[in-house]
Amino acid sequence: MASGAKGPAFESRQARPREQTNSHRVNELMSLPLILVSLVCAFPQQVPEEIRTAIADPHVQAAMRYVDTRSEEAAEFLRTIGAIVSPSGREHDRAAAVAERMRLIGLQDVLVDESPNAIGRIPGRSGRAIVFISTLDDLASVAEHQATIGPPIVTADRVVGPGTNTSLTTAALLTAAEALIEAGVRPEHDLVFAAVAQEETGLVGMKQIFDRYRDRAEAFVDVLGDGHSISYGAIGIHWWRVVAHGPPGHTLGGGLPNVNQAIGRAVDRILSLPDARRNDSTRTRINVGMLNSGVVFNHKPDSGWFSLDIRSLDAEAIENIEADVREILGAVGRETEIRFELAPFQLTPGGQIPGALESLLVTTAVATARYLGYEPRLSNSGSSNMNVAIGAGEPAIGLGGGRGGARGTAEEWADRRSLMSTARYVTLLAAALGG
């Protein structure tokens, strides 16, 4: 489908009919919980019909109550999967544990694919799907800490230990799924719950999920928190490793050609590009964060490299910068007799979808946060698994919020209140978007 013209989960709010009469509105409000009456009165044009319908449904109300009884079970499941070593590319054991939990709570068609992603669904009737995403892998440093710290522990307000912070959203996702199943919610669209692998190393798992569901997905929802922030656009981020190759030799053998001369000259020219000094609404940036070559004082290396981070909300700007970089590397290579290789490290797509901010997907996500008592921050420059869908012109949002602290360190922890607020948010949003 064309960008901005997706199904009902992403249509413009302006395209939807308003209530016909004041008496109709009064009758509708009388059937809703008091807190939602206040919400509709305060934000009459910002409460989609889907959120009103969901809250009025006794099955959804039962699901929300069920979530509130599952704090201990959710924390224990988080402790269990947090203890499993799961650096990017080695998520198989954690994926298996998540899939086992999916089967236990009653999700259907559970599978672990080759990424490995763990996937399950609550079946709908339409043949369409709302896809909820959580991250399965940890930072590389987490495995080292898990080997020395031991398994996480559960306290009154935290789950403490390496591997718990990122996994909070997977535990919240399955708590929400369990609540919807137990309450007998029967959605119009499939509700797909996917814990995806290799987020830290190229969004590999998300790319497979996207390929699997792109033809029937109403929307993708990347859950990184409880909706205190909502991203509806994505910033493109291209990471390159720029490798220089030249002849090695001892200092006494002569200083040139020398890969370090070429690296220094190339870095200077790249960071002198006008785009490196831009500070406008496109958030265009160029950065060189790492340089590496040589091991001893008296020897010139035969290779070296530097990192290149290019990012922008404007995809054309990224393309233009990369073209400029290639010209610079070619020129410096000719001047210094050093050969350069521009190798992709991680290319994260970005994009903006026309009408996204006013879409039913975003307005429903905002209304969900307001119903739960907070005003979300909105951003058009998200960077997460959702970038894969948005970069392809398909509707997606990223949900942010607090999860805990000290991520990737020996002191890592997850906040139990954030765990449950994320579960409540996903429960209500899934019911609303799922129809």
C-alpha cells in the first residue's frame, strides 16, 4: 500500500466522521468509566473511537484488571529470561524460553524462526495484523557480567541483575498477551507478539519480522517502554568502517606511503564538510568516533580504519554525504597512494510518513497514554526496530519510557512499576488497535 494510505490503524483522524449530535455524545459517555468521560471532555477531538470502544468493552476492562494481579509472575519471568545469556547473535536459548512462555499463556502458532525471533499470536478475523515488537538480545557486555554476578534477584520494587533492563519489555508484552487471552478478548485483527533478535547488530530479526508481516500488517508497534514517549518517524543512521590499506615497513625504511597520513587527511576533510556543521530541523550529523591503526612506535601499519557515523531525517542528505565521502576517499587515495575501502557496519533506515502525526495509530497511542495518566512526548526521529517498517513506508511507532537503570553494567536493574505500566499500556493499545 502507498505511504500514508494504510488501513484503518493509520488513516487520518480528519477523515473519520464525528459524532452527529450532542445527545449521541451524552449517551455514549454514559456507558464509559468516569475517567474516560473526563478524558473525552478534556480532549474531545483527540480520543479515537477505538480507544473509547476498547475501554467500554467488559472483556478489555477484565484484561486490565488481570494485568494488575500479575506483578509477581511478570517479575519472576523477567528474572528467568534475564538470567539467560543472550548477546546479539546468540539469542537461541532466550528465544526458546520466550516461546515456551508464549505456549503456556495460550498464544497460537508459536514458533522460533532462524533469526531467532520468538513469535506468537492471538488470532483475529480480518486476515490483517497488529505486530508488537520487543527486543530479545542484550549488549555484548551483559554476558560478561552474567558470568560473574549470577542470576538476577527480585526485590520489592526491582528485578536486579545483568540482562533485566532490555528484557523488561518482553516480560511486559507477554503479560499483556496473557491478560487479553484470559479475559476472552477476540480482536478483529491478529495480535502478533514478537521478541526479535539481533537488534544491536543490524536489526536483523526485525527485518525478518517485517518481511513476514508487511503484506498484512496494519501497523508495527516497537515496545521499548510504557508510552511516555511515542516516536512516529525515524532518523536514518548509517555506520561505516572506512579501511585504509598500504605498504608496511620499519621507520628506517621511509615514512611514505603511510596509511595514517591518509586516514588523518581523510578524517579532516570529512569533518570539514558543511554537513558536519549543520544544526537544523533535519538533525543531520557527521561523526568520526574511532580511529585504529598500528601497534608499535617503530613500524608503519599496512592497514588502519576509522568509524563514520552519518545520520539525518533527510534520506537524500545521507546519500549526498556518502557521495561526498567517496569523492574525498578517492582524492586522498590518489594523493597518498593509499587504497580506501568503505565497508558498511550498520545501515539503519529512516523516513517520515505523510499524515503520521494525525493518523489513528498515533492518536490512539497518545490517547492510551492519557487514559493511563500521563502526557506522552512525541518525536519524529526515533531509532529502533521500528525504523525498518518506517524506512519502507509502512506505519510504525516506537514506545519509550523508563525501564530501570545501569543498562549493560554489573549493576543493571529493571523497575517493576515500569514493567507493569508497560503491560497495562500494551494491553489497552492492543485492544484498541486490534478492533
